[in-house]
Amino acid sequence: MRLELKSVVKQYGQQRALDNLNIAILDTSCLALIGPSGGGKSTTLRLLAGLEAPTSGSIRINENEIGSDAAKRNAHLKNVGVVFQSYNLFPHLNALTNIALPLEKVHRHSKADSITKAESLLQQFQLFEHRFKMPSQLSGGQNQRVAIARAIAPDPDIVFLDEPTSALDPEMTAEVLDAIESLVEAKKRLVIATHQMGFAKQAADTVAIIAGGKLVEVGDASQVIDQPGTERAREFLNASLKF
């Protein structure tokens, strides 16, 4: 997977979330976006996923420009999966239907095939016995695993995960990280915004540190986390790994 952001600015009213962001990654299968809260990592992920358009600048993934043109972003969105920190499951549908219905209605699979695929994924994520439960009857970790299953059900080109463990306690966090690790092992292409430094080092092959809306450092995950090359990266990582 090749990613390139050139002079990307993202403005929300008077707030500049990304300030002339430049990133060029020639080949990665799992990219972790890390950095301080409010530094721009989730905004970067949303732009890469096509959920939002940049105020200015260009964004390319592989050979596709997916920046400010709505038609191109919509085409891109059909080929990616997105997992949000707040799950975004349909509260009135059970776990099975949360996965199967988008396959049927959005991706035009048959109803029978959609149910079969959903059941297989629930089995994979150790949730089959909970398939008829509503989101309100599931734990946070279980809901997030359902959300991951829904995101990968149509076999997207790339899966984007935005702070997938930020709302979870440590035990539930471990459940979700194990599920994401299984995607890494299955060679899924992933972009993850995360505050979990240990997980980023273990799962990602590339890490980009974003702070103040700008790129601080990018490179091999172990190299960047263990031996950061910039003072700003060292400050952030020292603070993150202190406790």
C-alpha cells in the first residue's frame, strides 16, 4: 500500500487540524498513526478513508487520488472498511444483522450469503453465541469486535481503525487488540490511529507521528518507537511510555 499526502490542510472553522501535512510512504501493509491527543492523527485517518475532504492539498492511495472530489471519495469509500472508536453499530439490530444487512443492502450480496458470511465472521471473532444479542446487551469489547467484523465483511482493500480501544477498559482492550492482530496475520491492509504504543510497535510495519497538525517522524515502527530521530518524537514517546 502506497500513501502520499501533499501539503494537506484541514480546517474546521477557525481551527486548523492539519497544517501543511506531508507524508510519503512507498510500501506498507499496516500503518499506525500515533501522536498526542488533538494532534491530527484521527483527522488524517478520516481523510485517508475518504470520510472527509481536505481543505487543500492532495491525497493519493496507491494510484488513486481521493482528496477533494466527492465522486472519487465515494468510489474509494465503497472499497474500504472503517471502524470507529464509538462502534457505530445499529442499536436496534442484533450482532448478526449489523454485519449481514450492509452486505445485502450496500454490497448487493444475497440475503443467504450475507447471513452465512456474518455467521462465519462471528465465529472467527468468538462471538457466535452472541449473534442474536443487541449492542446494548454486549460489552464494549464485544461491540467493537462486531464492528471490526462488519468492516471486513465485504473484503475491503483497506481497513481504517480510528482509536478502536480508546473507550475500553484494559480487559476489553486486549480482546480488541487480539482481533486486530488476527487481521494483521491475515495480511489485511490496515491504517490505525492509536494511542497504544506497544501495539503499534508489534502490529504495524510503519509508524507516523503527527503532532500539531504536522508530520513529526515516519518510518519503520520499531525504529521510530525505540530510536526516534527527532526531539519532538522523543518528547512524545518518553511521555507516552513513562507509565
